Amino acid sequence: MLADDERLLALVRDLDVQPIFLDSPVRNGSERIAAALAQGLLGEPSTLLNVQGDAVGVTPAAIHAAAAALARSDHATLGTVAVPGLPGTGRTTVSVEAGHALAFSRRELGPPGALLHHIGVYAYVPAALLRVCALAPGPLEVAESLEQLRWLEHGESVAVDILDAPSQLAHAVDVATDLDG
């Protein structure tokens, strides 16, 4: 587990988890993992997995699916997952074509019957993670505050596996009112 807050590390001290504290100025989880990788704290992995701390609905199946999406794609450098969504939830959405993301947004992308909620789990190609995180955030990433948009804005491909699972799997806790949903 990689964290920038001692409170998070305290939560896992009794688990079979090797916590790593990283006190580097970063904007998001992808940059945090890239910083740890660049500092040699993660060894030389062939793939890196990131479950966002606010992604409270993530299951082991979703984590495996993100890794599988990346592995199946010949050209993607990031893999993630989505579930069929319901309108009006305020969750991050993704539009997908041929297994790859076209866009991510905090707005609803697509008609209600085709709405996909993004789940905060990522599988990275390590070299691409370092390369992309060294780039400046683009205007879409800044406007939406969604780190995965940096991949799309810089021409990287994002593989998406669509899970046959309830939309609640995409529930995230970003603000206090999210605790109600």
C-alpha cells in the first residue's frame, strides 16, 4: 500500500500489507505511484495496479478485470473498468468504443441505456506511467479533475473492461455527501 497520509498507513499496520509512505508533492494517485516507481520503491514490475482510496465499491474481480483489459490490448498503456450506470448519480462516466475509452467525465456521457460508470481502479504499463505523469495536465484533466484524462489528452490508449455488475460498484466517496449513497 502506498499512501501520503499517516492515518491511512495506521489502518493497515495489522494487515498483511507492506505500507509505503511517500511524502512527495503529487496531484493524484497515478503521480504518487509514478514517484514511488521513480524512487525505486516498487522494484521493477511488469504491471502496476492502483485502487483509488475513494473507490469504496471495488471488488477483486474489478481489479483483475482492469489488469486483463490492459493485457488484452495491443496498444493500451492503461487499463480500467466500468459498469452499466444509472442516470442522476453524479458518478464519473466513460464512453467506450471497441474496448477503449474515448472520454471520461463527471458529466453523463451517452444516453441512459448506454451510460457507463467508471470504477477507480487502474492497471499501468510502468514505463508509460512514468512518461505520462511527467507530462503537464491538459485542459480536460484540469477542468474535470480526472487523472485518466491525461492519457487520452496525450494520445495514449486506455483499455476498458465493462463488467456485468451493479452500478453501485462504481460508488466513490469524494465528498461527505457521498457517504449517503
